[in-house]
Amino acid sequence: MNFKNIVVFILIIALVGAASYCAISGVELGKIKIPSAREKIGLGLDLAGGVYVVLEAQSNETGTELDKKIEQSMAIIRQRVDSLGVAEPNIVKEGNNRIRVELAGLKDTQQAIDMIGKTAQLQFIDPEGNIIVTGKNVKNSEVVFQKGSTGVQEPVVSLEFDKEGAKSFAEATKRLSAKTADEDKVIFIVLDDKIISSPVVRATIDNGSAVIEGGFDVESASELAALIRAGALPVELKEVQTSIIGPTLGLEALDRSIYAGAIGLILIFLFMIIVYRIPGVIADIALSIYVLLVLGIMIALEVKLTLPGIAGLILSIGMAVDANVVIYERIKEELRAGKTLRTAVDSGFKRALSSVLDSNITTFIAGIVLYYFGTGSIKGFGVTLIIGIVASMITAVFITKFLLKLFIGTNITKNSKLYGA
């Protein structure tokens, strides 16, 4: 026997077992607490409860003009939702003229519905609390580039006012620029009672346009310009669908899904051991690594888990096992042909690789299509399916082969019957 390989193999089993226990139950070592996977993974709307609203633009416009107004409306809605303290809201364009807003874990759902549908209030206020101009006076706001103090072109936000706004703004900037202290020269730009920018007035601005400087990058400047530009919703949005989901129903569904998945996983483990014996045990270890890998990727990417996402995860587990079945059947054929264990394993993996790649690539393409064109829970299914397929390829092709050759290298047994032949 090769005791070095035996020790390595046992260590791998121990590490997988410890990681699996941590993922299921979590571990607390003194002041250090490692949370379970269930505690770390964010839950989607259908599991955590909350509200989703579908809003439809009431406009005869089409093409780029409508797209621009939809994007502006989404920026306004996101600003409002952030004020509710909702973690990672899902605000997406649905079709050509709809916006879907999903707020998982929200308790005051009526507040969310009321806030999403109201008209935004944009105001420019001086330090004494006087309103200088409002959103109705802003004709346009966009990102432009100008030379900064370092001589490098920097992004800034330009403003253009209508005739009434230009007059009021000129009077205010003339008055404020005469002040001595910077804190007395500030104009507060307030959206929905929240200060989004506070530029300092350096000179009188009487040409109906202004520039906001503030050390912006392109992304932050674009966001501020969109918020100012959309001080009032640029298009009327009609609420066409609203649903409030209670967390009790979602958590019950999550518990049942986990229970069903656990039963399925145990049955798969038993099936692989009964049919393939030692390679079946190897496949079960690799499958455990696969589940840990998928959960780790989902936590790292902050993927929210939904019921369709759980279905995608379970489907990808089946595909991971399917890849092992294809490979093991090839290995059995090689063993029956009289080849040695090592040769049979190398040849089996090589001959099965094309079949495994074909099946996984086609499903991967389907997952991308679901993610790109789907909305809401369909996206969740596509995301977990894609992650699962990538992880299954890693475990089925590389980890399974490594573990199988490692075990063969222990020289514990060379009985081909124990390898499924």
C-alpha cells in the first residue's frame, strides 16, 4: 500500500466533511463565528417575502426617446428605494415600456408602493432654506468634461435652466457669491427631501447654465446628472401589477425545498455507491465538493436564492452526476476490454469528455438565454444553472479524475469488480 496517498485521501475526506458541516450548521470558535451557508446566502423575493410592482409607461413614444425616459425613471425609483433601507433591490426594465421593482424582505410594503409611484421633488435650496429653483426649471443635465486643477480632463455635471430658472439662479448666485465663508455659499440640491449634492458658488451665473464640480468619476457624475434630469418623472407610470408576499410562506417553501434536495442528494449518493462501488464513493465526495463550490460562488457573487434558483441548483446537481455516469460507463468498457485500472481511467475520461462537454455547453447556452431575456425568478433560475454547470464541469472532469487516480495509487485493491466492471 502507498501510505502517502492514503493519508492525502483521508485528509481530503476530512476537509470535505468539515466544510460540509460548517456549510450546514455553521461553527462558533470562541469569538470567531463562521455562519452557515443558509445565513450567508441572500434570499429572493419569493423566499424572504416583500413586494414587487410592475409599472408601465403611459407614452406614445418609442425607440431611444422612450428608452431614455425609462432609464431616468429607474434612476429616480432606485433613489427612493434606497431611502427605504432595502438591501439590493432588483429594479429592471421589462419589455419595452415596463419597469419591474422587487423589494425582498421589506416589511412596510404599502410605504414602498406609495413611494415608488409618487412624483419626485427636486429643489435647489440656499443655506437659509429658500427654494431657488425646482426640477421643473431644469431643461437638461448631462456629463461633460473640463480641465481640472491638475490639468487633466475631469467629468463634471452641467445644468441648463429655462428662462424663469435662469433669472432666479442668477439672482441667487450673485447674492451667495458675495458671501465670505464657503458654508454660506452652498446651494443644496435636494431630491425627495434628500441632499444629493452641495456645490459651492464661486461666481455669479447669469447665462442660464451651471457646472457642478465635486471630484466625480464618470459613473457618479452620470448618476447625479440622471437624477437631476429626472427631477420629476419624465413619463407617467401606471401600476399594472402588484403582489405582496409574506415571509412565512417563503420560508416554508425554502425548508421544504432544502428537505427535498437533501433526500434527492442522499438517494443519488446511495445509487452511485450501489452501481459503481468505489468510483461511486469518489463521485459522492466530488459531488459534495461541487455543492460547496456552488454555494461559495453564490455567496461571493451575492446571488439571491429564489425557488426557481433552487430548482436550477438541483438540476445542475443531476447534470454533475450525469457526467460521472457517462465517464464511469466508459471506464467500465475499458476495464472489460482488459485494460489496467490506470489506463482504463485515463482512456475513459478522454473518451467521455466530448459527450460531457456537448451536454454541458448546450445547457450553458440555455442558461445564458434565460438570464439575458428572462426577468425576476427566471433570471434566478438561469444564474444558478450557469453557476452549477461551470462547477459541475470542474468537479466531474478534474476533481473526480484526481480523486480516482489518487485512490488507485493507494494500491488498496485492484479488483475491477469494485470499480463497477
